[in-house]
Amino acid sequence: MQNKHVLIVEDEAPIRDMLRFALERASFSVSEAEDAQTARLAVADQRPDLVLLDWMLPGVSGTELAREWRRDELTADLPIILVTARVDEDDRVRGLNLGADDYVTKPFSSSELVARVRAVLRRSLPGGEDETLDWHGLNLDAASQRVSVGDASVKLGPTEYRLLHFFMSNPERVYSREQMLDRVWGQNVYVEERTVDVHIRRLRRALAPHGFDGFVQTVRGSGYRFSSKVS
């Protein structure tokens, strides 16, 4: 993960300094923005590998900015971690629904921050695989990390891409949320099981215009499976 570029979007200078210190000590390249407009310009000028985005920015909030980036084709797959003082689970799930890939709750340790950054980057950066998966016309090219149906591109965030890759590699099997967290997020990363449901909904929304959302099936009391058969 060395030399990956992280953009810190945070209006409080002491917190920016703390984040920069922790990330640079872990060998990341770091840039900073103190508000939404500066962050927009920074991303347009040099797209980062990941954005650490404060929830409570002045003017345009971090959640609004995350939603804006998700709607833009050029930044739809930009990895985003929300930094928030909100500890309520519903708030965190709302942040994930708005487009974040993960969240860090203040106060947090430097080691937790770096671990979450590395985990999201592992999920979002190409892994060197060259396989191509096809499922009834849904095509996933692992080398380019592109998903398509015919000539139409399927726009996925990094976590949704990893979920789809996992499902297409393991069709017709039921996996619990705990198993999916281990296989998609990694065993050493703490993520609540409800997070799986959030990303499943986002994956279904992305697949819906192409008619493939029904392949991601809920198995009541057990978890999820990827299947072309009627559940």
C-alpha cells in the first residue's frame, strides 16, 4: 500500500494534522482540503486513491459531497471513508447508504484509521487477477475491474464490485453475513453485520437497470446467495 494517495477533507486543522501524521507515518501520500469546494478541485486536479471525508463540513456537508461524487460518472467508484463523531448505528448506516465505503467514529486510534484505509484500498484496487466471469450475460473483467451487460457498463463502487466478484465466483451457495464479512471485508477488519445489508442494497440498485438485481437473493434466517433460480 505504499505511496497510495489519500485526500483528507476536514475543516479542523488539528484533526487534519493528526490524520496526516498517522497516514504519512504509514507511508501514504497525503493532500488536504478544508471544505467541499476545495475537495472538488483537489479530486479534479489529481484523483486520490481514497478520500477521508469529515461528516460535518461547513456549507456542503461530507454526506452531501459523498452523494455528489457517487452521482458523477468520473468519481462514482472513488473510495470514501466518512470520519464522524456520530456514534448512533442509524447515522452510520445512513452514511453508508449515501455512498461511503466505511466510516471511522471519533475518537479513534491511529492504528484503527490506518487499518480501515488499507482495508478499503484492498477492496478497491486491482488485485492482478486476469479472469473474466460471465453469468447469463453479466460480465466481470477482473483485470480491468469493469462490469458490463452487453455494451452497457454497470457502475459499481469498490465494495459492491468486490461483493459481485465474490458472488459470481461462488454462485448458488448461501453465505451468512459473518461469512461474507470474512471473505469480502477481511477477517482482521471490524465491520458490523448490518453493513453487509447496506452494500447488498447498493449492489441490487446498480444491477436493477440491467435486470440482474433478482440474482442477489435474500435467504431468510441464513444470509444471501447469488442465483438465477427463483428463490
